[in-house]
Amino acid sequence: MSYLDDIPIGPPDSILGIVEAYRKCDDSKKVNVCVGAYRDMKGNPWVLPSVNEAEKLLLEMGSNKEYLPIEGDVEFVERALKFMYGDDVDLNRIAGVQSLGGTGACRLGGEFFSRFLPKNTQIYIPDITWGNHLAIFKSCGLDVQRYRYFDSSSNSLNFDGMLEDLSNAPEAL
């Protein structure tokens, strides 16, 4: 008997179920775009040639693989913020950090919110999202609500539902 025997198995991830369906499909023209990484015909990770070229250029410029500061590559973060919010964004009014993938970003954001938002503040995530996102935010002690985002009947954005749900959400702090 081990303490590990009492750890419950997490719920199945509905999006990863699509990966299982992909594996079972025998259509030669199938493409797996579910997991957020390109794959070759054998299911192995495939790196875009442009990414390989960019890495080669960075190494030729003398870049190294040294640890980054805790907030990540500051220049990268600033450029990402300008990409998202426009070149004229006031970087003194917003903040950004670099994280390891989407799961890491959810955990960092969840921990930040749980420490600095008032207790019982609701946060909203789209319905659907990755199954672990809901669990990450809940494990941070957050009151997680869902807003409509995807219309599976049309395979498109549920714009009206999203606007209605977000309009009915409490005012931001």
C-alpha cells in the first residue's frame, strides 16, 4: 500500500480525445492540429524550417542557452506585448512575463490571481478549453466561471453567446 494509491486520476481531456480519434483514423490525408505542435506522418514532432533557421541565426549571432531572469527574456516580452496591444502601448501600464507553455502560464496567472485578487473574485475561462486549465485555476483556489466561446454545431466562434456571458459578468476590479 502506497500513499500514491489514494491519488485520484484526473478527468479525461476532451480535446485529447480528438488525438485518439486521429490515431484511429486511416485516412491518408488526415492532419493532427489538436495538440499545438506540428507532427510528421509518423506522429513525431516536426519543427518548421523557419524555426530551425531562426535558431541557426541566433547561434551564429552568439546567443547562448543561459538561464533567463525570472520574468523571461525582457526584450521578447516587450515585443510580444507590442504585438498584442500595438506599437503605441504604454509598457508602464501593462505587465507581461514569459512562461513555459500554456500550462505554465495558467499556473503562474492562477497563483498571481489567488494571491492578489480579493477572495471569491470570479475569473472567466472559455468553454471549451484544455481540461487541465480548469483544474489548474481551481487548484489555485479561484472561483472559475465559464463563458461560451465555441459553437460546435457550426465549428465556429459563438460570438453572441460570448458577448452575452461576458456582459453578464461582474464589473472588473
